[in-house]
Amino acid sequence: MAVDWSDNVVIANLADEPALSDELSMICERIERAGEGDPIPHAVLEFQEVSYVNSSNIAQLLRLRKNLEAHNRQLIFCGVSDEVMSVLVITGLNKVFSFAPDLLTAIASIQISEPSESDSVEE
């Protein structure tokens, strides 16, 4: 289930099917609703409990990526098992998505890439 880490980042600790499809749908809907006035968060998806992704899951992930990229937001996968990574490699999606070895590294990479408020203030 998706958990807010901050206003700027949504972290989802994903589970295996059948919950995976529902969780991805909820995250996609949340991102799409946020575009109607609320700030769009970055998303970190933790795959530690996921042992397999199917074509429906891949379509949901691509939809989420498209929505986030349209708002200049990042989508990062972390804790991806060898089984899931092999599906992503075979489909060529390992070159489409961003990966981090763990949750803290994923969050840190988002924070590093975000311009700080002091960067946007002119002197």
C-alpha cells in the first residue's frame, strides 16, 4: 500500500498478486488526481515482496511513468528481485525505468536531483 514519506515523495511497498494490480491502480489514480491542483509527488516503488510481474502490471507501470514524466517527476524502483528484473531485461524495460538498490538510495537520489528552494531564489 502507498505510504507518504513527504508531500513530495510517495513510497509504495508493493505486494505480490493479486494485491499488486490494485496497489498500482491506486497509485496511478492518486497521481492523476493530484494533477488537478495538488502537487504531483515523485514515486518510489519497493518491489521486495514482488516475485513476478505480468503484462497488466507492466502496462500500469508504463502508465504511471508517463504520468509522472509529464509533470517532471521521477519514478524509481528499488528492491527488485532477480525474477522481476529478468522480466524487465527481457522486455527491454530495464532501460526505460530507473532503479536503486534500496529505499534510502532511491529517496536520496530524488532529493539530490530536486532543486533546493535556495537555488530558485535570486539574490
